[in-house]
Amino acid sequence: MVQTVTPWEVKGEIDYKRLITEFGTKEINPTIKDKIEELAGGSHVLLRRNFFFSHRDLNLVLRDYEEKKGFFLYTGRGPSGPMHIGHIVPLLFTKWLQEKFGVNLYIQITDDEKFLLKRERSWEKIEKDSKSNILDICALGFDPDKTFVFRNSEYIKKIYPMFLEISRRITYSTVKSVFGFVNESNVGMISFPAIQMVPTFFEKKRCLIPSAIDQDPYWRVQRDIAETIGYQKAAAIHSRFLPPLTSPQGKMSASSEESAVWLNDDEKTVKQKVMKYAFSGGRETVEEHRRRGGRPEVDVSFQWLKIIFEENDNKISSISEDYKKGKMLTGELKEILVEKINSFLGNHRKNKEKVDVDKFMYKGKLAKNMWEKEFEIS
């Protein structure tokens, strides 16, 4: 299958080295990793195990931090339904960056885009999904005084002047080339990239965007115009895609129930999904598995453990070796993952009961500042 990676569609077997070449980004090398760890005073599993693999100007972000110029973070979420594990992986890394570097974070909820993208989505459904998604995001533990979560439909009056400033500097030819718009594309979607760029101009400092690499086209266009309006080019750090349960390749899909574990799945559902659908790197029989060993490199349960659910390097190495040697069976590996997921989701449910969403949207220090802020156009 041909590889397709756009902000709205990801399919095929993903060749990440090819994406670096096609998108014109840079691989995160050991020097940059070492610098992040030095400045942060530690490492993160998603960086250590190369899940975040590509960047734009990350070296300049680190330089600015060393020179006391600072930077800020920006990421977002399109409320197309309930959130699954794959949605929160970049958010967990963003939370770590905020904690380690003590910086402001802006989280854009693109309810407008989701309404424009699919005609079958009612505004009532999108509003419901937005509220649910925002609660899930806030429960991840961001600093409420340094985080501003906003819905485009609600905050548009404040950012409209900046949206206009951006819009008049971007031609239809550019967005057609970058995003693949066609004659049938509605005018709302054609103008939407300008809205998604607005938060990169919330501060005069350099903006760092942690996200999956399918979102990179927005920042390519932003970097073309940023300096013309007196701001800095956005920097980005790109993640791979968490594979779906059903395949070691591709991206977890919100439209495929069996491919994802949702944040609202209960313990029984999690176990059923993992045991039934998780793609196995094991052999056809127990005897063959004991003799030949498993293949952790294609086993989805192992990949999920390695990417997010087992941070201890010695433990993940031990699991890998036991599986390769046939000492550990696929069912045993899946049981480890089930326990890890249910522990994570259990804590997440407790956090959702305690979190005050209004602090992130209206009452926190940064949120108050943003509602008072005036965006002017030149």
C-alpha cells in the first residue's frame, strides 16, 4: 500500500526516514538528545526510545533556553470523538517538557475544523466531544497556571485579528500545494490552516510544537510567514504513530473500535481487546514458540510496552529477551500489557474526578492573561 501522511489521513506502511526527506525535517541525533537530558535533568522514555524522532529547529529552542530567552509550547486536539491511548502519547511528552523547563503551554481544541471536515458531524456532537476531550487532557496533570486550553469556536473573537494577519499573507496556491485542497474542498477548510497557526504567535518567544509528524505541514507554512510579521519561525519535535492493536504498522484509528483502547474503556473491555485483537509476534503453536521464540519487533503488545507503558529499560530488555527465547508466551506478554494499561486508566479516571477544567480554560494565571490579551494587526 502506498504511504499517505497528511493532517487528515494516515495509511500504508510508514517509512519514517522517507518522511524526514519528504518533509525536509531533521533526525533527532544523539547530540540533541544529550542536550535535552542535560538541560532537563533527566530523560523521557519517548525520547530515549526514539518515538520522537524528527525535529525543526529544536537545537535553536535549546539554545534560547540556555541563553535565558525561553520558549513556549503549543499542541492541540481535534475533537472527533472520545480519546484513545494514541491521542495522549504526544501530550504526555508535552507535559514532561512543561515540567522540566517550566514553560507556558497552549492547547488548541479545533472544534471548528472537525465540524468543517465531515458533514455528518453535528455541532451538538462536536460540543459533547470537546468537553469530554478537554476533561481527559486536563486530567493528565499539566500546570493549571501555565496552561491555557481553549476551543476555537469560543476564543475566535480574541484571535480573529491575528487570523486575518496570517490569512492575508498565505495564498490559495500555497495551501493547495501543501494540503492538497481540491475544487470540492469547502472554503472553511481552505482557511483553517491560518487558524491553526495562530497559537504559534501567542508569545514573542520561539514556539515548540510536540506532535505526530502528520501535523508538520501547518508549521511549514507558518515558517514561511512568521518573520514577516515580527515573530519567530515555529520549532517542532515530531513523534511516530502508536500502532493500532491489530497491526504493527500504521496509526491507531478512532474509526476502528478493535484497533484502539479508549480512555473510557473499563478493565474488562481492555482485557478483551488486548487478548483478542493485539497483533502477535508469537508462533503458531506453543511448542514452536518455545523452540523458535517470538518476534517482539512486530508484536504490538511489546511495542506498546516499549513506547509508553514500561519505562524501566532493564525490564523492557528482559521482556524482549524472554520473548525472543520462547520463555515468555504471547498470552503472558499480553497480560503484562493489560495490567499496565488498566493501572494507567484507573489513575486517569481518579484524576478526572478531581481536576478543575475551569482553571485551565478561564481561572488559571495564564488563562486569565489570555482572555485579557488583545491581538492587534499591523
